[in-house]
Amino acid sequence: MFGISTAATASTSLTLKPGSTQVVSIGGNGTVGTASMTYVLPKLPRSGSGTYTALRLRSNTAGAYVLQTRVYPTGVVHVSLKKSTRSGKTETLTPLGTTKVAGAKLAAGKPIALSFRISGSSTTALSGTVTVGGKTVSVGFSDSSRPLTTAGRADYSFYVSSSTPGMSATVTQRAASLSTPAAPAKPVAPAPAPSKPAPAPAPTPTPSTPAKPAPTPTPTPTPEPTTPATPTPTPTPTPTPTPTPTPTPPPAPETPSTGYPDASNTGVPAGVTLTVHNGDITINEPNTVIDGLEVRGIITINAPGAVIKNSKIVGTSTARSVGLVNNVVSGASFTIVDSEIAAAVENTTWNGIFGSNFTALRVDVHRVVDPIRVLGSNVTVKDSWLHDSTYDATDPARNGTPTHDDSVQIQAGTNIVLEGNRMEDAHNAAIMISQDTSRTKLGSIQIADNYLQGGACTVNIAPTPSAFAPAITANVFGPERIHKACAVIAPTANAPVLKANVWGATGLAMSTFTVVQ
């Protein structure tokens, strides 16, 4: 075994610009060992999505294992383990296990300490601790799904979201002790046991010719399938037809391969090459299909039956108070599947999918205020990842008050299904239900088999004139929320039907809700 230990006590100061990442090597090289660091933020983030710090092991050109802290403007610290995989300039972060909340809030100028340990090969064992305000939280995970087994260095990185003003950080301590176990020696084959003495040969022996061994058949290689190129669609403007209130039946969804949705099973599938489309797309022809585009604008649906798949929608440099994908005016049905929606330039006016009569499957939506905003009936959101919403503690769009960001905001409608999704990182609520009295009355709402966390209370049902009772069934409530015990808040007039929900941290039943006072 060859080991390398490195340590440094001199402070390193970093200036962090909005939307930038800085990576600093600690040193060492190996597959097993430990790394640690301590850093200080002279000032907390003033607004935006916060500051991310990653302590990384087995870091090389293929990826790394990551112990990550995320510091919000409020001082709340989220702690998580992730696996980074790289292909060219593209990095994918896959969550490993659940995110935890540090036991104390971080104060400006106070230290936050990270310690990270790694071992194993075919099953890689990870364990980390983060200490804030004298309180330590631990995370752990065993990765046996395509683990990263190549030796790498220890390093750390800082990332400031593009919605967060520039800030600084000081690393006061970092150290690493890494090694690579020697490969086990190949066993030496024992000498064959002596055979019994051969019988005396015949007087006139005739040597026999051994039969040739049968040749080993060579397997015929299986040809690799090729993927036909997808032609770039050209939407044809036509007069707006009468909207169809019933959405087009969606393609049968695949079950996510590992647990709840994340970067590995939502968004644009691996291997898809996107063609850039500069500018907005307005769909005026029924049954239009958009496939394999990176849309640097917004998509507005004015004709029924549209399908958006294998695409990424990023908006323009100038934000608008609209959804990056929307049918607000027409209500025309559409389906979006295996796609990513994320504002290239964050702003507190962008939303993700905005409207009614739509189905969203395996969609990754982030870097917007409300990833999903429902204004009417017949909506299904399934197997999707809604996360990292845009937030500003002094939002100019709200007269200097905090952004009310929700993973899903429902303002009207019935026949609404939220199933098998992962919702996290919103500040107001993961699911916010309220009645816009100018629109369709609230009715049937099914919230089932989701992983839910974030917000002040995670599911917030506001007092409404509509007599409805959302069904909240078999969900797992994660640890992240401002009011720890408030998974669901609702008025007694709209008391939800709670069945088979659990707290993720303990596995205990979550069977009560907080009554709106």
C-alpha cells in the first residue's frame, strides 16, 4: 500500500463571483482514506440559491465522490453525499442517500468543518460529518451501482449560484491522507500430486497420436444498435384551433431505476445530442412534436396534442413573468417527457411549466421560482425532479420581501395528480395549494408516492372557499423544512386525507397535520 498525507494550516481566501466555481486541490492520491476542511463565510449569502461547498475524494477526470454543504441566506445548512460523473465538459451530480439539515444555523464569520472518509471498491463506503455551531450531523452511503473505483486526489470546490451576489470565503484548514491498497498477489498453483507408477510397457509399444482438441468457437459479436437521427422539427404557424380540454394520453412511463427521481433518471437521456434553437417557439399546429432541441427561448402551446421530448428549455437572457413552457392563454393539451427546464439566467419572474391540461414525465425542473404552476384541471406530474428553485430574500418582484418559491403551486383545477416525484429546496412550500377565484374551483388532488421536503411547512393548503380534501398517500417526508414537525398545514374545512405517509429520517408514520390558525 502506498499512502500520501497532506496538510495545510495557512488560510486561503477565495473571491466568489455569481455563477462561478472555484476548485482547489488538497493533494494526495488514492482510493481509500480521509480528507477534511474548515471554512468561514465572512458574510452569508444575501439572496439567491446560496453557496455550495464540496469536499471531494477520488477526484479525477471521470468524476468524484462529494460531501456537499449548501448554505442558504438564512444560515440553514444542508448536508448531502453525491456522485459526480463527467463526460467532456458535462458534469452530472447524483444524490446518494437523503439530504440532512445541520443541527445549528451558520453565523457569518463562524467556522463550518467537514470530514470525509472513503473505502471499498465494488461497494464503495462513504461517510461524512459536518459540524456547525458545535453540532455535528453525519451522512453515509454504500455505492454499489457503477461505483467510481479509480484512484484520485482530494480537493474542494465552492460554487455560488448565479442568483446570489458575489461573496468571499476563507478556508482555514484542509488535510488529506490517501492510499491505494496493493493488489492481492496471484495464488501460486500447487505442484501436482505424484501419479501412481505406470504399468510396465508392452514389449513393442506403439506411440499413439493424441486427438486434436476441438477448437473453441468464437462468439459472433452482437452488433451495437444505432440510433436514427431525429430531424429537427420546424413548427408551422397556423390559426389557433379550438383548445382540447382533455390531454393527449402520455407514453407509458418507465419506473425510475434507483429510488426517487434524480439527475440519473430525469431530464434529457444520456447520449441525446441537442440542436440549438435560438428564440421562442409558438406551437399553432395540432400534434406538433419537438424532439432533441435546446430551446434558448420559451415554448408556448396554442394547439392541442403537442409533445416535447428529449429537450432542454433555458429561456432568454431577459426574464419574463411566464413559464418557460406554458399554455396559459390557450389551455391546449400537451405532454413533456424526458426533458430539462432550467433558466440560463436566473430571475425571480421565471417559472417552469405554467398552465393546465398537461402531463409531465421524468422532467428535471430547476433554477425557476415555481418549477410547476397549475392554473386549471387535468394535470399529471410524474417521476420528475423539482429542485433548487430561485429565491431572493429581498425580491424586487415582491417589493423587497422574500420570494414565495414552491416546487408545485396549484391555484385552480381538478383531476390533478402528483405521483412519484422528488420535490426539494423550495423556501415557501414543496406543494402550495390556494384558490384563484377567477379560475376553476379546486377539486380532486392526488399527492402520492413522492419524496417531499422543503418550505416552511412542506405541503401548505391555504383556506379556500372550495370544499375539497386533497388525498396525501404513501409519501416520504424528508428532514428539510423550517418548522420541523410541520409536514402538512391546512384548515379544518379542507382537511387532507392522510394515508401511509412516513417521516424519512425515522420511518415512523406521519399521520397528522397542523391546523391553520
